[in-house]
Amino acid sequence: MNTMKTIAIRVRKTLRDRRWAALLSLVVGAGLIFAGVHVVAVVLFWLVLMIALLNQQVETAPPGPPVVFATASATSDLGVLLAAFNALDMPILVISSEEIVRLQNHAAEKAFGAIPVDTDLSARIRSPGILDMVRETIATGKPNQIEHSERLPSDAVYIVRIAPADTTAAEGDRLFILSFRDISQARRIDRMRSDFVANASHELRTPLASLRGFIETLQGPARGDAKAHEKFLMIMHEQATRMSRLVDDLLSLSRLELKSHIAPDETIDLAPLLGHVRDSLAPLARDLGVEITLDLPEHKATVRGDRDELTEVFENLIENACKYGQEGKKVDVKLSGGEGENSVEVSVRDYGPGIPAEHVPRITERFYRVNVEASRTKKGTGLGLAIVKHILTRHRARMIVQSEVGKGTVFTVRF
């Protein structure tokens, strides 16, 4: 741009100098005529001078660097692509039309392991469905996607999508983007929801059927039977109470799930809280013939938590220990830690029949029961330990279960 400007300035200067030279030549010619020189000689002199001026070349500037206009490059920078893809949490592979892996991002390395550059895709991806989809897209140029499940190293479900990239490699080969969107959690939630609906409907079906049967009996054959009325009404009251407990527990679980990501910020001293729980469960323990012992430290043991929710946790654990460990006649509750120690623990030990090892990993699942009949006899809903797990998750605490058949069970809550 500066070069063109310089040339224009010099041209204008040259033309301006030529005008002055022409004017000067006219003045000189007129002077020669007045001096007595022949007119023909003066005209010839003036013509020669003008021709010389007109034939003079325009002075140009020395040649500068060539002017270059920016244009979009036809080749793609794989390094830039890799830097962009590494910022994503979705596994991504970039492959060529020859099914060669040109690069993979960090998420792909974490999910599938490192793949050497210029490796054939089939050496890493063994799924026939994915390979067929890739080949179809390479042949047609149209995007495709399928749902793919993996069992190892853990259960995972992906939406696998391939689409041609609007760019090419440096050597002119066309590139394709193969992405893996993890939907494992969504599928797991769908499965849990369907299981939950099935279990909840099953749990409600039994008391509803009982209520309906007793109502029909009272309206029919037992219409005038006072003893049957008293017996059936008592059973109906128990079944209605059972449904009420079930609905309350379901609502409690829903509330906990809504705020599971919000950690409580209240400071709670567990010693008086456990004392309150023991006192509230004393009548139940007395009816069952169980003694609740409480072992507390002399110092405070404080945690961050919600008082009502922690009360519900320890009520559930101690009540279960009294009901299902009734044979041992004793429940020990011990609080340890606090005052400078890294963690606070509460253990609830019963001396009952214990829990078989195969059931321990599943006892916090909704509606899961080690013994269905025993649970219903003791008026359990199958949701108590599920509620405990959700509350402890919100409190950033965990529960450890240790059990031995014939020797009892220990539930330890560690904050």
C-alpha cells in the first residue's frame, strides 16, 4: 500500500514539472522572436524541446516486497483440532477416509486407552456396528449414529456419531469426526425409575387389596357381625398406616434427591443428638426387650449437618438394630472422634442373626429386603436404609456395614 502511494506522488510531481517546462519553453520562444530570430527556427526549437519532455520516462520507486492477500488455507491444522477437542469431556477420534486414526483427545485416551497415531480404526474399535457405520459414512458422506454398549472395564452406554469434517488433512485426505456421548447415567436412571415404579406399585398393591377385601366383607357377609367389624377395622387401620408410612418415605426420598447436591452448613454436636434419639426409641426398645447402651466421649464431636436429617439417620439405624437384632437383647451405640481428630464416627451394633454376605451390597437399594416376611411383620417399608444413604451422601459421609451370620451387624457412619 505504501509503495503504490509513493508511485502516485512521484507521477503527480513529474506531471507538475512537465507543465512548468512547457510554460518555460513558450517564454523562451517568445523571447527569441522578439530578439530577431527567425520564426521558423523558433518553432522548430520549441517542437524538439516538447518531444524530449514527452518521451521522458516516469521515475519509479525501487521495487518493494510483493503485495500478499490473506486467503483461507485449504489444509487443516491437526494440532489446532487436537487442542480444541482436548477441552471437551466427550471422547473424540479423528479418522481419515482410509479408516486410519489421525488423532484422539484426552477423553478418548481415558475411556479407550492410548491409540498410536496412524493406527487402523479396527485395531481399537472391535464393534461391528460402529465399523459398519463408519464405512457407510465414508462411502456416502452422510452423518450416522448408533447406540453402543460396553461391558468392560465397566458397563457403559454411548451414542456413537460420525460425521464428515468440513476440512481436509495436509496431504488432501478427507477427515471424519467419530464422537462418543456417554448416556450411561441416563440409562441407569431410566432403569432405576422403572424398577422403582414396579416396586412401589407392588408394595401398594397388597395393602390396597386387603382394604378392598375387608370393605367388601363388611358390606356383605359381615354386615351385622360386631366382632368381625372390630377385627377387620383394626387390620384395615394397620394397612392404611402402612401405606401412609410408604408414601411418607417416598416423599422423603424425593425431597432428599432434590437437594442432594447442596451440602448442609449447620454445626451439630452429635452427643446430645444421639441421646435424644435413644430416649425417643426407649419405649420401642422396652417393648422388644432390647437395651440401648450409649458410649459418648467427654469432648464435643461436631459435624456439619442438618439436625432433622441426622436424627432420621440414627433413628432408622437404631430402630432397625432393635427390630432385626432383637434376639441379641442389646444394641450398642458408640460415638468416637472429634476435638482435633480427622473424622467422627458413629457405630450401631446389634447382636442378632446378622446379614448374609451376598445381601450386604444391596441393602441400601429401595425396597430391597433380606427377609421380606420379617420386614413386613416388623412394619418396614424397605426404604429406611435408602433414605439413610441419601442423607449421608448429602452430608458427604459414608456408611460401612460389617456383618457376620449368627454374631450380629455393625453399621458405622463416618463423617
